[in-house]
Amino acid sequence: MSSSAEAQFQAAATFQERSLRSAQQRERWLGRLFALLGAVPIAIAFAIVVVFAVETVLFFQNETVSLGEFFLATSWTPLFASMEFGIWVLITATVLVAVIALGTAIPVGLLAAVYLSEYAGPRQRRFLKPSIDALGGIPTVIYGYFACCL
């Protein structure tokens, strides 16, 4: 009985050892696979940066556009016969839109926060807080689309 128990114990130990080795090997392969899958987006992002850098250097090597003219000229007409690539107007318009948006959003946001924390009752707060949180999850592009459609 003792020898059969030892044989069973030995068989079980061998099975567990093989099973453990198999699990370790599987885990090693999965680790390599996940590392490869994680490296793919990094490689794609790196390739995009390299392509942009090369195209930018080629663009500014062209004699029609200098770096100073690109940032300081006020006309952007890349498709006309006399091509001009000044982005000063685009930069100033972006800053103006950001200032207007901040001038609107900061007071409205602060007033809403003060109302919710100081003046709203528990029932109003229970309804308004999740509603505002849900609205915060909607991309601003959607709000812009609805604003253009109205």
C-alpha cells in the first residue's frame, strides 16, 4: 500500500510539475504577445511623428515659404495661383475663440458650482449633479454641431 501511495504521489507531483511548466510557458508567451501588441501603437505614433517631421523639413526647404513668413504672414491661400502660407490669422482666431469660451464658461461654471454647493436643496442636488456630470461626458464637438444646426 505504501508503494502504491508513493507511486500515486509521484505521478501527481509529476503531473503538477508538467502542468506548472506548461502554465509558465503559456504565461511567458502571453507576456511576449502583450508586449508586442503594446509596442504596435507606440511604433505607429513614432512613425507619424517621423513623417510629420520629414514633411515639415521638406516644406520649409521650399523657397516660397520661410519660417518667419509662415508664422507672421496674414494670408492663408495654399490653393491659389500665388500660394501664401501665413498662419497668423489662424492663431489669433484660435486665441480669440478660446478667450470668448473661457469668458463664458468660467462664470457659468462657478455660478453653477456655488448654487449646487450652497443654495440647492438636497432634492435639486440629487437631480442636477448627475445631470451636469452626464453633460460633462459629452464631447464638445457635439455641442458645437448642435449650436451650428440651431
